[in-house]
Amino acid sequence: MSVNLFDSSGCPLDRQRFTWKELVQNPLSKLDDDAFTRVRAILMNGVELDAVRTKQAMLRMNGELRVPVAQLMRVEQEQASLVNWLLSADHSPLETTIAHEQTAVEVTASVAQLEPDPYLAQAYRYALLEHFDHLYRFSALLDRLEGKDANNITQGYTDIAPARPTTEQHRSPENDLIEPYGMDAALSTKLHALTLTGGEYQTHDYYMTIGPMFADPLARQLYAEVASIQSQYITHYSSMIDPHENPMEKMLLAEAAEVWNYQACAEQESNPRIRAIWERLLDYEMGHMQVVLHLFKDLERRDPAQLLGDGSLPPRIRFASQRDFVRRVIAAESSLRKDGTEFVSEEAEAPASIGWREHLNAEGSPSMAVSGGWHWTPGTELNDASDGDRSTPA
Amino acid sequence: MVTGMNRTGLDTATASSKASMIAYAQAQAAARAPESDGSFEAVHMAYIEEAECVGTVPVPATVKAIVASRRTGRRRDVLIDKLGERLAFERAGTRLYEAMLLKCGAPAEVNHPIDVAALAHIRDDEEMHFRLLHRCMEKLGADPTAMTPCADVVGVQGLGLMQVISDPRTTVGQALNALLSAELSDNAGWALLIELAEHTGHEDMATDFNAALQAKQQHLGMVGEWLRQAVLQEAT
């Protein structure tokens, strides 16, 4: 199905209704569904929640938009519920964490290759290899705490190995900032930044919610550590977005980002039942797009084409293993660091960041403690024949 | 159970990615992974050293019970804690069997070996045992509505059992496996409670608890047999 933001009318907003049974459907299968079905569910929950977040802020600041924003926000809340409830209850919170990090690695890798702005592409690659390292640290925790192999979740699509160490990812706040794209940036640039911002918010909020649910003290520490870095990514990605965009422009771009992402999900979904959900929600998003296009014309007195061009969607995120690209990035760029908004060599890193993390790590590093001596082995490290007998010494 | 599209194992990954993943993971870890320096153990030890307990046994609400508790001290606290644990387990157990009855009553689950009337009887026993423990705690001047530390911990322990039984996707056999875990633990719990009641001079309670244990042993036998039949039936 070919979608144009101006031509496709979608389901009218006043006909967008769900029952509780529709919102809480049969979940995906942890064992049998493709890992990328779960990746899409996690990504779209993040995108929906960010759309809600944007509108929550707009509601506080825009008198004339109160009614349509409230109406749109309600449907988006329900869409987020439908999508998020696709995750099945046999995922432990730590297994869902592995899925979040796989989503971050594979989606960011795809976006990094789609991004036309070389500086922003660098920013995606920078965060990508940090997520890759989180996947490794959480995989060690999954093995050593629950006795499970993270590859049961990642299904062979994503490598499990260290990159830029998590312990070195802590930066002083001003060094998390990225130079924003300008108003004349490509539409794809804007949609990429919005999508990744939503994803990072979601993962941050998820870790902040489940971290205290763990009994194991090292797990509690590791979630606190990675949640802190997730908050850095919120700064990293949010600061990419043009701060001079006005609220109507932001709402228009948020709707375009939702359409663009649902279209990617519908095009690539392997489970027919889940594909039908993506198609329904794409249709709903097209309905939202029409509402916002009208608002934009009525209130802004501008042509939405100034932001959306001819309405055609940019190339979509590819939901597929980006292994070769990721390996190249890790080999070439793990040693990069930040100084303000610039990417610099390890030696040129801002001293403030070094001081910041020296203090944080002064009583030990959770991500180092959890993974000491650990490398991924199919079937967990207990299955590593090269590692000898691990019996407890008498 | 059927053979299908399970994708979790490495064998379902493409052959090239399988060997490549292992080699890459090993090479990267050799170059970048931290050494095992004992910090994993050290973090745990430090927290265990500094930990406070999950909570306390509540102070009795009546003057008479406070006086009695001063006389019996720690022995009473342990008994109250373990009575609270068993009470919580029986109360949760009632809900486990109610969830199991729902699963067995579904039209899709007609072909199971469970005697549903017997299953309902076990559910009623669980509730009866909950009430027995409630009375015992009241008799000791303890508050049966409070959550004692062992009651709290046994609640954490049982979370997975309800997750298994209440999931619409699990089979009767899978749910029976969870019930078997509950019954094995419950049997051991009652045996210990009998010993504790005798040890603390509550022979009357021990007599009642013995009757409960006998019922528990029957539950264990029935659940174990239903599970055996369910699995063998599936394998036929």
C-alpha cells in the first residue's frame, strides 16, 4: 500500500474506537514470532507514547488546540495500549530489557544508514554502539541472574559483545547535547530524530519502572546505571530537534512520523494477525494526519507542504539484522568521545565528563561487575566447554 | 504441544550467522570484556552486609497478648510469622485453584484428566485451612490481617505460580506443574508448622494441623497423578 501524507484520508477521527477486548488481544509468541515482530511492537509503543507526550505538553500551552489535542491524545493512548499489550507475560522484565536493547541496536543502525545529514548520522552511530554494549551487559545479567541465554530473545539477528564500555558512557550533561537540525532539513531527518527520541524516552521510563522491582542488588545498580544513560539519550536525541519549531509544526511532524513508522511495520510484518493491527493503526494515523493538516492550514495559515514536501514518505526503517554495519561501526568508532556537541577522539574528551563518571564509578561500576569474565556462549556461560568445571570449590 | 516455528535456539539462525556470532562474541570479549575481579561477589556481599530485614512481626493489639508475648518472646514471634506465612499461602492457594478451575472449565480444555469436582474440593480445603490459621492467629492475640515477613516472602515466591496458571496460553498440564510446586512446598510447610506448634507448646494446634497435612498429602497425590496422566496422554 502506497501512502501519501496528503492523499490518503484514513479512518476519520470520530470513527476511531476500540473495545477493551480489541485493546488487549492475544499477545505475540516469545518463542515462535520473529524477533522483529517484537522489535516493531516496542518501537511503536515508544512512538505512540511520544506522540501522547508531545500533545500533553501542547495541551498545557495552547488554548485553541485543547479539543482536537484531547481527542487525538485519547486515541493515541489506546493505540499505545494495543501495541504494548502485544508483549506476552512470559517475558521476564529482564528479557523485555534484552528486546529493548535489540530494538535500539537494530533500529538505530537502520536509521544511521538512512540519515542524509552526516553529522546526525554520526550521532546515531555514536548511540548505537553504546546500546550494543548495554545489550552485552544485560545479557550477562540475564545469564547470571536468571540462567537464560539472551539469544533466545535476539534470535541470532544481533551480536552480543562489548563495544564502548557502559562505564565510560557517563557524560556531564552539557556534553550530551547535539546540534539541532535546521528548519530546512530533509523530512527524513526530522522523522528519524522524532522516532529515536520516542524510543529513548520509552526505554528510560521502562528501566526506571522495573529497576526497583529487582531484588538482586547488582541488578538494581545496573538498571540505575543504564537508566541514567537512557536519560542522556533523551537529551542527545531531543536536542537534535529544531528548538524553533512551533507547536503546530511539531504536531504535524509527529503525525508524519507515526504514519511513516506504521507504514514500515505494515510493509515488513511477517505475522498476518499483527500485520492487520499495523494496517488498522496506519489507517487511524492517516485520519490523525488529516485532522492536523486542517489545523495547520486553519491556524498557521501555511501550506503543510513547507514541512512535508510532496507528501511522499521517505525510505522506511529496515527491520532486519544490521550485523555487518554494526560491526564496522564498533571497529571504527568505539573510541570516539564527546566534547560539547562534537565527536572527538578519546584523548580530546571533555574533562568534565571524565570527572563526572570518575565520581559515579568511585565505589565500583555495576556494568563492569556484572560482566567480569563474561562472554556470550550459546546456551549460557555454563555451556562453555572451554571454560572448565565451574563447580563450587569444596 | 506441537512442533512449530520456535525461533529461540541458535540452530534456527542462519548457518553463517551462527558460527560468526560465536567467533565475534569471543573475539570482542577477549579484546574488550572486563576481567573477572571478584566485584560481582563483592557488590552482593556489601549489600547483604548492610541489608535491613524485609519487616517485622506486628506487636499484638491486646494487653493480654502483649503480656503473653513478653513471656514467650522470640518463640511466639517465630510461630506468628510462620502461621502468617501458611495463612498467606492458603489464601493465595485458594486463588490458584480458582484460576485452575477456570482453565479446566474452558470449552477448549475438555480433554484433560482432572476430576473437576475433586479440584473444586481442594479449592475449598485451601479456604478452610486459611480460616483455620486465621482462628489460630486470633487465639494467640495476633492480627491475621497483617502481612508477616514470611507471609511477604512466600507471596514473592508464589508470583510465578499464578503467572503460569492464569495465562490463557498455558495448557492444563503446564498449570498442573505449577500446582505441583505449590503442593510440594505446602506439604513441607505444614509439616514444619506442626513441629513448630509442638515445639512452642501448642499441641492443640498441632493436632488440627496434622489433619490439614493429611488433606495436603491427598492434594499432592491427586495433582501429581493428574499431571502424570496429562503428560502421558499428550505423549500418546
